[in-house]
Amino acid sequence: MNDHKTDYNNPFFTRGCRSVPDVANAKADTGGVGCCKLGAQDWMSRIPGAAPNDAIEIVEVRFKNSKKEFFRQPSELMLEPGDIVAVEASPGHDLGIVSLTGATALRQFRKFKQPGGIDGLKKIYRRARSADVEKWLMAVGREHETMVKTRQISQRLGLNMKMNDVEYQGDGTKAIFYYTADDRVDFRELIKVLAEEFRVRIEMKQIGIRQEASRMGGIGSCGRELCCSTWLSRFRTVSTAAARAQQLSLNPQKLAGQCGKLKCCLNYEYDSYADALKDFPTADVNLKTRKGTAACQKIDVYKGLMWYSYLDAPNNFMAIPKEAVEDILKQNEAGSIPADLESFALTEAPKADFGMLTSNDDLHRFDK
């Protein structure tokens, strides 16, 4: 049992380290993958026949927050996950932590289709030396103070932007400033002031509000930490189609996350719902009976029920098994009209929660 406790006050926590790296060695205490979004599971290491690590020159290296890049490993250097390495940067060099090696790193590289292929990758120079790590510690220690001062400077210059994060390069010669803004920002004067204030090369990088939430963190409506700030490192597009497929109430207040966009978790079960809905008859076609025409109001996917109500009595819901709905549709197509829907409905059906149905216009902003 590991008695080592995580120091949440250390500046390297955003780089997936449980404690500040020791200057004497070039190894980071990452503490396994856990629920860290920077962690990676080398799942191919246990597969017989997988290529050994020394046969593959691609290595995945992680930096701050969700930033990961691929590099070429020198043939004379055998690296393992957790090693701190000096890598090629522009300008100078940067320091990162090896997250994946071997066959798994190669598959990840192929998955994300890096432009230029293997020949276009930057190089790993060496394992970090004591002097490299010491300079890295000093640079990372300046990040929070730099971010606070930058916010004060941008406010003094009257810029309509929000500074979210600062990431110093390992050699301390460059700093990346991450910001969000609603409109285009002319930050030429800001760059001049920052370069004079901090004596480093400045790079401004605009991020979206989803990326802002992942860096700031927070608690979701589920009571847990935000997925994007703990383990989710790559965002997928979320549309209202995912909510409709899961028969959720189209209520923006319930479907929006901390970032104001649709919650990422709407995608988690979307595929299983989409597959299950293939076995259901279309809900767009009304059922015709001699008592009246009925329209589908809701689908209970995993119970195999479809809720219908007559057009002249929209508040009288009836739960009908999907097989019975298919039978009624076939009868309608053949020109036969059953007497009513009550004879097909379940006598003791569960109560349907239709929630607060909202017009599509209110959800327009989510699909942008």
C-alpha cells in the first residue's frame, strides 16, 4: 500500500505530479494513471507479440493540463513513463514528462494523424539534468504570479479578455498565455508590456469556454468534479441530437454545464441509445384509430415503451409496447383501423416524466 499523499498545493499538480520533482533525479512522481486526465494506460504492454519499446522511436510527452505531444526518441535513449525529458522547442528547449512509449504510443500517433508523419516530429534531446530540473522548478513557480499580474495589466489597458492560465517553457525563455474573449482582441500593446515586465518571449493563445472550464475546474450538477478537469482531455462535439435520442427534457438550464455549453456527458450513452432506437418504429407517424388519431409523446428506450396521447386529449398518456405500435402501423398501412389505443396500452404503466419541454429556438445557441 502506498502511503504517499498528494500535495495539492504544489505547482506541478497541473502537470500530473503528486509532488514537486526532485532536482537530483529526472523522474516525476505521477502515481499511476488514476483519474488524471494527463495519465495514459499502456494497454499494449501485456499483449504478446507487441513490438518492444526499443523498436519504436515515437514517445508521447505530456506538459501542463491536457497538453500532449509526440516526439522522436533517440536510438541510444531508453525512456519509461514518468521520465522527465528535455525536448525540442521553438526557441530553446522545453521539459515534459513521458506518458507513453512503445506500441501504444505508436497507435496513439497513428490515431491523431500528426501532420508530416514521423519525419515531421520534434526530437527528444536527453533526459533532464539537475540544472534543467532546477530551472524548470523556478519557471513553473512563476506561473501563478505571472497570471495575476497579467490580469491586472490587461484590465489597466482596457482589454475585453480573460486570462485563464500561463505556461512557462522548461528553460524559462518563453511563456504561453491562454485567454478567452468574446470578440477579436488587439493585444499588441499587451505583448510589449508583458515582454518588458517578465523578460520572456510571449505567445498568446485563445481557447474556448470548454477549455476554460477544464483549466479552472469546478463541481458539476452530478456532485462530482468536472470531467474535463479530471480525466477528459479531448473534447467531442455535443449536439441536441444526443439529448433528443436519450429522451431528455430539452431544458437549457438542465443540459448546460459550467461552461454554458451542452454537457459532455450527454455523449457517454448516446451510442447505446442510438442503437436501441433502431429497433423502434418511427415516432413521427401518428396512429389512427376509430376513437381518434394519437401522436407519440415520449419513448422509454430500455423498457421498450412508447407513450401516446390522442390529439384531442393531449394530457391522457398511454404506454404502449413497441411491438404493439408496429402492429397498429401495419394495420393502418393495410387500411385497417383499430377501435382504440386503450386495448393495446399497459394497464399498470410507470409514470412518464415529460419534464419542461422547450422549443428548439431556445437550444439554438448550443449547436453553434
